[in-house]
Amino acid sequence: MTATPPGTIDFTMMYVTHDAFRRDLGRLLAAAVAGTAHTPQIQAGWANFKHQLLLHHTVEDDVLWPRLADKVTHRPDDLLLLADMEAEHARIDPLLTSVEAALEEPAADLAEQVDRLRTALVEHLDHEEKSALPLIQEVLTPADWRVFASRMRERQGLRGAAVYIPWITDSMPAAERERFLAHFPPPVRVINRRLWEPRYRKSGMWAV
């Protein structure tokens, strides 16, 4: 995470969220290969991953992509990119459902199901970071981005933030963790340290 020049959009929250998605699917795949994916800790980690991903994609679909589309009405290549973003979301949904079913059964091909989901999601995240975020930086203003970020916070709510923040910092290097937490007011950092992080650790998500 590096400092954002004045007048430009700070994508920190987007990048750290994407990294957490990649991290969790790596953990799930490792658990599937090891035969430990059906433990309560892995199941709890999966449930939180799925919740965070669906919330993230829903707010992008409802708020971010339409706002961006309004700015590129006469730019067909950019409109095609936005259509790709929505189509990629749609392709990921049934893969989530397949993994969910494979976890419940349990299924012998769970690792293959997880790997298909991971491949599709990582390709989407890479595409978004390489193509959509530069477009956003070009045509949206920081005020536009704040509308999206505000809607995301509304959807998370205080209860969601109590999980989201320690989930993001889970296994983060210390220096990166401090830079991330610096985005929040001091009272939030104190509550996170004293209450939210201990509660998150106690939940045992992804523990093996």
C-alpha cells in the first residue's frame, strides 16, 4: 500500500479485500486437498468468505458499475469492459453454489470444485485491477468513489465492520497492517484491537 496522490481515488480497500479473497480460497483449497475442509473452523471461514464476496459483488453491481457506465456512455470499449465485469460476477455465482454443495455432501471432487472457483475469481480480480480500476481512476472523481464506499459501509454496518476489519488484517504483515488500520479513526482502531480482533481469533476461522 502506497500513498495516494491528492485528487485521485484511493483503492486501498479494494485491493486489500481482493487480497483477502485470494488468501481465503488458497486456504480452502489447501484444506480440501488435506481432507480437513469439513471442520467447523474451515466451514466458518468459508461462510465468512462467501458473505464478504457476495456483499462486495452486489454493491459493485448495484452502485459502482452503473455509475461508471453513466460516465462512458459513448465509449463502446469501456461499456464492453463493464459488461465483462458483470458477466464474470455471474459466472462466479454458480461456482460458489457448487463449492457449497460439495462442502455439504461431502464430495470427492471438492478440491477440483474449489480450484475452478479460485481460477475464475482470481482471473476476475486480476481483470478488474488491470482494466476496471484504471478506468475508474480516469472517469470517476473521489466524490463518486465515496458514494460507492459509503454504500459498502452501509451494507456492512457496524456488526459487519467488526468482522471485516480483523478479517482483512488476518495474516497481514505488520507494516501493511498498520498502514491499513491508519485509514480508520483512532476509536475504531482501539475497538478493533480490544474487542474485534480477539473475537475474530476466538472464532477460529481457517484454523487447522
